Amino acid sequence: MHKVLFILMPDYRDEEFTVPYNMMIQANFHVDVTGVKPGVAEDSRGHKHTPNLQLENLTHKDLEAYDALVIPGGPGSKEYLWKNEKVLDSIKYFHNNKKLVAAICYAVVPVVKTGILKNKIATVFPTREARDILEEYGVKFSKDGCVVLSEERIITAQGPRFAEEFGKEIINFLKN
């Protein structure tokens, strides 16, 4: 059984979390959700989800159990993910241990900031600010809705319109 860890923050984008989350539950994956802040996470439209773990309490030993890290984006990404050392460390841990890192929308930015996408292609919610960050870190922006870098074990997606494709790519990657 595949084990997947989602990172959830306040002000996330509902579709970017619930669509892939439900798809992975339906695929019989074991799914845990870790919060960047204690308590209930509320999305940008008022939906709520209570993470069953807290990121600040997880060690590398805890992360060993998972096959993939999935990071939904949304308006809260800039405040809660982009400069969060625990998020950046978790991304690096998964990547360095040859585990899948998948991020959508503005959650792609912390993946970029770790340096693991340097001289690679990725997509992100295509605002000028996000595209400038990709350029600053030597990442080529793709207009594709979802980009899968199989050898690097990294999946990036643009935003809520691509949540289902994002979920399918994660499942396909883990099953193959």
C-alpha cells in the first residue's frame, strides 16, 4: 500500500487538496495530512479539513514511511509555505531519498526554492511573481497544465483546473 503525506495550510485552494486527496483514498492509498499550523485548516472559500498530523512534530524518521509528498497551493502558499523551513526541509528530504514530490499552484514555489528544479522544466500558477521566481532559480516555465519529471520524481501543476490531472499523474507515478 502506498503512503502519501499531504501538507495543508490555512487559506489553501479546496480543489487542489480535495480532488487528489479523494482520488488517492479511492485508489486505496494510505493518506495522512499534516498541518503547518495547529488546528483546523480553512480554505479560501470556507471549506475545512483537520490535519491528523502537525508538520512541526514530524522528524525525518517519520517521513521515511511515506512514498510521496503532495503540496496543494492556494492564496495561503505565500505566507505559509514559501519561506517555511520545515516545508523546505521536507521537500529536500523526500527528493534526496528518491521519493515523489508533487506540488500544485503556488505550492510549486517552495519546491523551486529548494533548488531541486534548477535547469529543469516546471509549471506554476502563471502570475508574473511566480514566473519570476522560477526564472530566478533557473527553472524553465512550462505552459502545460501538469509537468511530470519521472527521473527526478517531481510533478508540478498549474492550478485548480488541473487538480484531477495532477491527482491522476501522482497515482500513475506511484503505481508504476
